[in-house]
Amino acid sequence: MSSQQHIVDRRNWQYLMYGQTPTHKRRKGTEAWEAMEATPAAEDVYRICLVRQKQADGEPLHWSLFIYKEGVSTGMVMQVKGDVVHMHHLHAQDINIFGSDSFKDQFDLGIVTETQRNQIWTAAHQLAPPQADSQAQVVENCQGWTIHLVQWLVQQGIVNPAWIESLRNMMQPIS
């Protein structure tokens, strides 16, 4: 490691820095480094992650996407809520989701620019929430809606396509 390279710990990740620029990352406790994509210096850089939150006993975990700026505890959440028959958008800004009592865990999906952040916010508003005529006809909840939004992110080249299968494997049955 050169004198300009150093490692920075943040949450569950370690970043190999060259000066002030992260060049590689790895999950703490692992050995393999993953090269990070370069981001334009002209725009602020944000992280996008899947957040899972606990619900009532017997209920599947609630999923949402969260975008935040490194070093800032608040960000914007994109989610659908409500009973599985009549779900609705409940997006919000200036939320500290990591400080929520229901917070379970997060999965870092990547880095986005401010322009991409705004595009994702718009796309989340345009993606219809799951609806069903009756409980018996419900086929999707917040988890499915979140995967649809991640699929859009993949189509835009923002998120690695491998996340789709990983997220599908984490889905829980609708109760």
C-alpha cells in the first residue's frame, strides 16, 4: 500500500482509498476486494441500499429502497405500505431509517449520482403499488414491488444484475 492509500471502515464495509477517492471495497471479514466504478466528481455521490424492517410477529419483513449521502444519517425512502390488498406509495425524504426501532438490516446495492437519485425518485412514484381484489388474489407485497424497482435500476445500468436473483432468494411468502 502506498502512502496515499489507506483503508476506511464504514458500517459493514471497508473501502480502499487513494487520497479521498474510494477505489475498491469489501465486506468486513472478507479478503477479496471489489473494484468500485468511478463516479463523476461534479456531482454529490449517494449510496442506494435495500432496507429490511421487522413487522408484527408472523409477518414477512418490510422492504424499501433507501438513498443517502455518506456521512449523513438521513435520506430518502421509496416504499409501498398498507395491507396487501390495497397498498400505496409512502415515499419520504429526510428519514433516518437506520435509527428506526424496526430496522433489521441493509444491503448496499451501489453508488448513485444526484441525477440518478432524482431519476430513481421519479421512477418509484411511477411504479404502481401491488393491488388485488381480495386477499385470495394477492400475489405481491412490498418485497415484490421493491424487486420491480431494482429491475428498473438494472435496466438503467445503475445496479448490478446479480442483485435480482439475490433479492428473489431473500423473498418471504406473503402471509
